Amino acid sequence: MSELRWNPLLGEWVATATHRQGRTFLPPADFCPLCPTKPGGFPTEVPEAGYDIVVFENRFPSLRPAPPAPAIEGSELYPVRPAGGQCEVIVYTPRHDSTLAAEPVEQIYKLVRVWVDRFRELGAQPYADYVFIFENKGEAIGVTLHHPHGQVYAYPFVPPRVARELAESLAHRERTGRCLVCDIVGEERDDGRRVVAENESFVAVIPFFARYPYEVHVYPLRHRQALTDMTDGELRDLASVLKAVISAFDRLFDISFPYMMVLHQRPTDGGSYEHYHFHVEFYPPLRTQAKLKFLAGSEMGAGMFINDTLAEEKAAELRSKVEPVVWGERSVGA
Amino acid sequence: MTEGDGEGEDAGRMTKRRTTLEDGRYLIYFTFDGVGEASGAEGAAAPEPLAEAEAAEERDV
């Protein structure tokens, strides 16, 4: 069963997806459903080999293009609606024992190109008001499959966190005449202490207002609303800066560093969002090598994050782990 | 289905092949040619540890 239930207290939709309880949970490597099917082997989600990246509809979607009618009747206070939308899985590589950080920058660039394709194709669908691209990495985040992969959700509404960013960006534009994220980029680069890495097109920072110790934001230097606005050189630079950041994550504690990576782009609902500015956000759950940053009473109950660290110190620590990214060579480590 | 993604030859060619799985879901294979050492990436692809403090030229757009 799957439906959207309205939360009148917060003014947001909650998806129920009871069928997801039965999805595959941490299978052994020999039975990975995201590896290509081997001759004579058990059938995986990917029937053939010989690809760079593969995308498919999630077998256990919380949103789908032709959703069933809600299983429960709504009311004026509690509206319900079908869980329309789409959920895709992006398998980053046929290599089971890899990670995005361990892949060469060329492979990350290919992934960026696939992101462009999925944003463009899903964003054109009538059910998709917002295309959300993300990766959950590591058991600390709750991943159920180790094979390197990310996901795409096409929501039938603009999700609340992005809606809040849009509202703040519009208010800033109306107040100052400038783009909010352009101003954040300017202030972070002027200060410099929280910059982790940068190239000709992007800057990666642990922002002044970071909620997690190693929360990194990657901003384009030019005012772009979505990946589809970018030149090929900018897409390559995005791949480079992502490679630099996630490789530095892994070097912090010599582990495969868990994180959530999310792409914030303009909605695809036909509205005008010139005031918005594309960016990537990372939310790593670790605050030390062995300690997790839990979302507890203040964070979950009040919405106020308490960060036990200083962004300036953590940025210096992470910056010291950044190494140049070289095209045309296979990366090592991680 | 096979198609380019409109990024031009310098970007390298992306090929999409869409198939339908037994349960009706779609699956798309993406393959690429010529993306490895295309011009435009070198130099720009090596992030510097700490940038000189300078505002982006277009930051007030």
C-alpha cells in the first residue's frame, strides 16, 4: 500500500509505503541484486553487462507514475492523495566493491551526465514537480545494499526543505536584489576559512551555518538553477570537485566515509525560479571516527541543530585531506 | 533506443539503451565514448586546497 497523507501540523505530505518493509537487506556479495547477472547465475536487477551506468525503476517505490488509489479515505483535516511520481535507482558502476570516491573522475563525470539526463527526462513528466537526486552511503545511513548506487525521486510537489530554500532565496532577492547563494559563495570565498576545495566552476565549503561537523556544500560559482543550465566544462568541474570532496572524506579516518549526498535544483513544475541557485549538500553522520551525530530531541523535536564542532576547524581538517584530481588516470585508494 | 544527449562531440558521446524488464519496469543502460580526456577539463579539474579570496564575477546575478 502506498499513499500520501497530509500533516496539517507541519503542512507537508508523508508517504506511506508498507511494501518497502520486504525489500532486500544487506545481501552477501554473491547475491547482490545490483550486480549484472552472471551467466548461469541468479537473475539480478540488471540482466546484461557491458554498460557504464544503469538506471531502472525501483522495485520497491514509494512513488509511482500510475499509483493505486489511497487505501484509506481522507477528510477535510486529513487529505490523502495517490502517491504519484517516480523512484529510480542509479547503479554507478558494474563493480560491486567500489564506491563513488574510488571511481575515477571520468566515471563520476559520466554519472553527472546521467543526472542531467534523468533531471531532464523525469522533469518533463506531468507528475513531476520536483526531481530529487541523492545518494545514501554506508550502513550508518541505513543503506540496504552496498553496491555503489544512488536514487532519483520525482515528487508530485516541491518538497518542504527545498520550498523553504526557495522562499528564503526569493525573500533575499526581493530585499537585496541579489541571489542568496551567490552571496553565500562570495562571503565564504572572501573569508576562506571554511573553503575545502575549489576549481574554476565550483567551490566546496563547510558553511558558516553547518549543522553536521563535516557538512559540505558544493556551489557553482556562476548563477545556475539546475544541471541542465551548465556547460560541459562545468559538468566536468562538478565531477572533479565531487571527487576531491568524497576522496577527502575517505582520507579523514581511513574508512569508507558514510554520507548523504543531495542535489538541490529548481523545481520542474513550470514555475520561474531565477532566484534559486543549484547546489549539492553532503550530510555525513560521523562526528569522530567512532561517534555518530544522532538527531535527537532538539534536532527532531524543535528543528534546531546543535553542532559540537566549529566549521572553521573541520574545514581546515578536511581541506588538509584534499588532493588534486587528475583526469586520464585511474584513481587509487578508498 | 539509442540517442545522444545533445552535449556535443567535445563532451563525449552518451548512448542510452532502454529495455523493459519482465515485470514491466524500464531499465536504461548508459554507455559513453570519448569522455576520458576531452578538452576543457584539464586545469579546471584540480581543486586547490584553499582559494585566494575573490568574489565570483557573476555572484550578483
